[in-house]
Amino acid sequence: MEQQPVYNKILRWLPVVMIAAISCITPIEFKVPDSEPLLVVDGMITNEPGPYTVKLFKSFVINDRYENPVTEFGAEVILHDSDGNQEPLTEVDRGVYRTGGIIQGIIGKSYYITIKTLDGSRYESEPETILPPGTLEELRYQYRSDIEVINGNQVPVRGFDIFIDGSAEGDARLLRWKMTGTYKILTFPELKTKVTDRGTFPDPLPCSGYQIDDDGGVEKVGPCVCCTCWVNTVSDFPVLSDDRYTGGQEFNDILVDFVPLDRRLFYDKFHAEVSQLSLNKSTYEFWKAVRDQKNGATSLFQPPNALARGNVRSLNPEEQVLGIFSACGVSKKSLFLYPGDADEKVLPIDTIRGSCLKVDPSSTLNRPDFW
């Protein structure tokens, strides 16, 4: 239950709560109280094969510890389905809980989670049904080169608009579209240097396959194991079907995302995968509130901020909790974008004198199967 005094506090702050980019969860902003941090729940089950992941952490202020949210470790998280089955999740990292294959998401069945933290607090999500995701009919791109005015300055904008055509199935017309991008990155850790009182000297990383020779130069002694990585990007703005016009089944020319013509993104090629997600009403309202907050943050005439509460509640009516555990049907399509698809030339990749694993938190040495 929402308490009026707490709600008044909510209007004083706008911390940022990072919801990791697994499944249909992306970085979002909440109005949260300025007193004790709130538990944030981030998880989803789909009709795709698991494992399914739930992340638990505390809300935090952007200027406080944006990069290092406080995780809720040691909790007991259990997944339940409408047939009465239960599956305890295993904590695979601090605050990260994962299923082991007992429960598989199935269209038409309902799912929810229960949580018990180390201090004995208990929480549960509302049951949600995995609805048919419909069909993602077509995925396409259009190159765009414009001049936009940003903060009073004219800024060139060059890149690819990503569009989809999709259709809903039956009454499952509340949809969300999100894009996951993947690109290959190249770095040059053998070119790392260090500055001393005597000048600048080579300082190649051990993973580069180079070392300092007897003359103070560098020599190759093995393969580089941190030069080539793959990085994921996830769209951070909720693109939703309009609940005012859900009488039809077709959704055409939906702009899902924009891929800038960046020298790092297009060092090799860019893989764009778009997911069409069927949403329950509570999940739709959650993402709609997030969207309205984001739109308001860029408008001179900001609307009153809706509280993006989600569908998780505390069994203690005096306590608030944020986030969502959603059940989504998923339909996907993907394509590759190449430097030659642009109307202008892509600059060569810049020289990053470090490990490719440090380029982005999502950087991995594992080549994706689709690459």
C-alpha cells in the first residue's frame, strides 16, 4: 500500500536506479524516497529456453554510487508457476539469482517470484501470464544524415534508424519493442605506455602478447588475448504499442532505435536484434511510466512524474519496493549493418591502448554464434 507521507517524500528526489539489460529490463529512472534505500527487483521469464535471471539491489542516488549499486545478496528467491511448481534460484553472483532448468516458460501459464532477504523481509510479485508475442514481420533500416540542435548547438547526426513491422495475436496487443546491438571492438594493449620522471616508456599489458625486451623496446612473445572483444548495447528507451489505439492487430513503421555511424560500432559490422515482447497490463503500465519520465526529463513542460512502481510488493505494507518481475512472450528478428550501407565513409577505429575487456562492462572475448 502506498502511504501518503512516503509519496510526498518521493516527489523530492530523482535518483537513478540501474536495471540491468537482461531480457526486457534496461536502465530506468524512478522517483524514490530520500531516506532508506529501497529494494529493486529486476527479472523476467519468457517462452524462450532459460535460464531466467533475477537481480536484487538497492536504489541509489546517481551522484553517490552510480557505478556500484549495493546488491542484495544471500536472499532466498523462488520461482512459482500456475501449476503449483516451484524452483529455488541459485545465487551465481552477488545479488544475481538464476534458475537451473526445472521451470520452463510456456505461453498461457502464469509465473511469479517470492523473495526472502537476509533480514527476514519478504516480497512477492504479482502473477503474470506469458501471452502470445505475435509476429515480428519485418526488420529494416534507413540511413539518416541530419543536423540537430542540442543544447543550442548544431550537431551532425549520422546513422541508421531501425524500423519494424509487427502484428499482435488475439487480445495480446500490449507490446514492447527493444533492440540489442552487438559489435566487434579492436584495441591495442601492446601500445600502452607509462610516464616516469625520465620520460615516457613502453608498458604493454601482459595480455597483449608483448613484453619489454633487453633494449627497452617491445617484442612479441605470444598471441594477444585481450585485443578483440564483442560488446552489447541495449536500447534504453521503452518503445510501446499505444494503448489508446489497440483495436488493430498490425503495427507498422515502428521506429525502435537509432544506430550512430560510429568508428567503433562499425569497425567490422553491427548486429541488430529486435525483440517483440507481449506485456501484461501491469508491466505495460510500468514501462509507460518509465517512458513518460524519460520524455518529461527532456521537455520544458515536464508532466507530473508517475511513480514507476512495478509489480512487486512487500508483505510489510509500510515498506516500498521498486522494479518488476515480468512474464513476456518473445518474437525476434535480426540483421547486420555494414559500413558500406552508409552513404558516407566510416573513419578507421581509434587507438585504444588497453584491454578490450575494459571498453564496456558487457565486453566479452566469446564470439557470438551469429557472428
